[in-house]
Amino acid sequence: MIPLTMAQAGEETVILKITGKDEIRQRLAELGFVVGGKVTVISQLGGNLIVQVKDSRVALDQSMATRIMI
């Protein structure tokens, strides 16, 4: 298991675990980040990510992206 920040651009991965407080996990779930869900990194700049999750593109800062384990 590695954090989402370690994924390469264009790589489709599966979410294995989401860490953090309940509020953070709930917020990520509302955005579509759920265990077993697929996520694709579109681009990465300075640790911040733009990812494709379900049918949406979402921007994540590095602190949020490190909580998503793939």
C-alpha cells in the first residue's frame, strides 16, 4: 500500500484504504473516494494532484492525497 501521491500520471489505481479523522474520510467519500473505487491521476504539480474519480475530475492538495492509500 502506498499513498496516492506516489502514483504516476495516467495510472489507474484502486483505493485500498482511506486514513484520517472521520470528518476527512466523510468528505473524501462525498467526493467519490471510497474503498474499492478506481481513481486515475491526471496530473501532478508540486505534490498537488488532479485526479479522475468516477465521472469527475477533482483537485487534491498533498495532505489530502496522502490519506488515500492505493
